[in-house]
Amino acid sequence: MLPFWIAPSILSADLARLGDDVARVLAAGADVVHFDVMDNHYVPNLTFGPMLCQALRNYGVTAPIDVHLMVEPVDSLVPQFAKAGASIITFHPEASRHVDRTLQLIKDEGCQAGLVFNPATPLSYLDYVLDKVDVILLMSVNPGFGGQSFIPATLDKLRQARQLIDQSGRPIRLEVDGGVKVDNIAAIAAAGADMFVAGSAIFSQPDYQQVITAMRTELAK
Ligand code: DX5
Ligand code: ZN
């Protein structure tokens, strides 16, 4: 297993003070910035693009930026986000006509590449591309909004993904996104996840350090 990573989703941050809020959450012990890109087409919501990613880099954010593309089509945004400072780029395979090509494009642009699985998307999309995947992201809510409840069937799917990763022998990250809280993070880790996106659970609290520390305490159990 890789070391646990906590990845606050800036979807729930104070967008009018984003630089400060991201700096605060990183100072509070977060490992990665989770950056949700929504296009009002693949998902029924609209967020932000490469300019904001670049703005965070210009502000001085040096932590990895995990760009979660909820967009269709995918490919045209990949070079733009790579140039804007993305570290990881994940996309939903059903939103790309050529999944293998998109994964290769992300890697050629110098980023880590990942596939994202909605609650009802089968893991079989991994069948012929696992060797090109650095991150498997399982959605534990339907994508589009923060603040939804964790779908329990994700735990079984995490166990299946964990098996695939262990069989591959490669250091693939297993990320989970949606409804992650202090009171369920231990069960999610026990099912095999090593990277935890949390938006509302962290940003709704006044003291980010307290939440992140509580999550780490749960993960150490
Ligand atoms: C949902 C996004 C998530 C979201 C998670 O489409 O991909 O990253 O921000 O938010 P919480 O942690 O509030 O469920
Ligand atoms: Zn996300």
C-alpha cells in the first residue's frame, strides 16, 4: 500500500478567497489539492478550468494538483491542464471516444493518468489499459455536486479494484471521491483506498487541521 493521501476538494472551498483557503488547508496537513472540473455537459454543473489551476500555481501552491475532469470531450483540455500545472489528470472513460489514446496523451504531457468510475460504471474499462493507469478513482456519489452521501456499494467495488491493483504489482493509487467523512474514512481505507477526496467534510469546518488530524487518527486505527 502507498502512504495515505488526503485530498481536499476545492469545490467546497471559499472560491472568492481560493488562494488563501488552499494555502490554509495545505498548512493544516492536506497532501494534494483535488480540482473538480465540470462542464455542464458531462455533469449538470459548471466549475473552473486551466486558468484557475495556473492561478493556484502562480499563487505559490507547490503541492500536487489532482485534476478530476468531468467533461466531454476530454482530450483538448489535457495539454491545457498539463501546462497549467496539473500533476494528476483523471477522466471518466465513457466521456472519451479513445480511452487508451487519452491515457497516453496525459502521460505524454508529463502527468500521472487516471480513470474515474461512476457508481454504475464497471471496472472492466481497465481491462486492456491497466498498464497505462497511475490512479483509479472510484466515485462514491454521482458526480456533479459536493455534499452528497457516500454510496455503500462503493466498498465492494474498492475491494475489487484493490485486488486488480495488487495483482498488477504496480503502485497504482486507489482514490475515492464523494461523501468521505471522519466517521467513514476508516472503513473506506479498510476496503483498499489510499487516497481520500473530501470537500464538504473539511471546508465546512472552521478548523481544517482538526478535521484532517481526526481523519489521520481514523486511518491509523
Ligand atoms: C463530485 C466531486 C467531488 C466533490 C466531493 O462530483 O467530484 O470531488 O467535491 O465533495 P464531498 O466530499 O462534499 O462529497
Ligand atoms: Zn472530484
